[in-house]
Amino acid sequence: MDDTRAGAGNARRIGVMTASHAFKPERLHDEPSLTGYLHVIVGPHEMPQRCLWVLFLDADCWSTPVVVAIDDIPREPCPGTVDGLLGMVASTIESRLPGGQIALALERPGSPWPRADDVGWARMLDDAARRRDVVLRGTYLSVKGYVRRL
């Protein structure tokens, strides 16, 4: 995983993981296949802090070997931060993955039941994706090995 820091203070760690040579793409064409894939990629971990995972899919719903993890996100979403994130995602899709799609997973410690702040993140991410013309397949919650759509 590559880490970059954007300065001091409240900087977030952004990790980009690429799969090894053994990566096998999977077609994630429906809800069960996408939820199952997220469970394998995100579900086994339990982060001590909140993390937002970005999974890139190609235009035909095949997984790609790139997964972005943004650590230590705040409990409440910030409109500027969310819009900036989706702006970077839109730029990446446009330049490197034409017609691509994303799925997002919000990982946090605590109860596996969705909370108001989880739903707030999902709504804000969905709105930002729509404004940026990013195809968002869904925002999911991952807690203690449980993965569910928000």
C-alpha cells in the first residue's frame, strides 16, 4: 500500500492498494456479487478508526485491481471534502477508466447497525456522485465483518 500525506495537522492518509499478479477480475453485475466482493476486500478487517473505501469497476462491471482507502474520515461528512473526493474519482474515471463505475464502503468500529451519520455519508456521497456524473453502484457499511448497503 502506498501512503501519501497532504501536509500536517488534519491530513488524511490515503492508501492505494493494487492487487498482486494473482488478481482475478470478477464480474460484479448484481447486488449479491458486489456485496460478497466487498465482504472479501473490506469485511475481514476491523479498523480502529473510520475509513472510506473506493472500489473501481470497469464499464462492464468487472472489478479492477485498484482499491483506495481513505483513513480517519470524520464521523459527520463535510460537503467540500465529499465533493472534492468525487471530483478526483470523476477525473480518474474520465482519464483512466472510461465508462467506469465505483462502489463505496464506509468502514467503522462499533455496532453493525446503520447510524444517522452513516446514512448522512451515503446521501452526501450519492448526491456528489450524481453532480459529477459518476456511476455509483452503492454505498455500503462495513462493521465487524458485516457488509450491508446503506
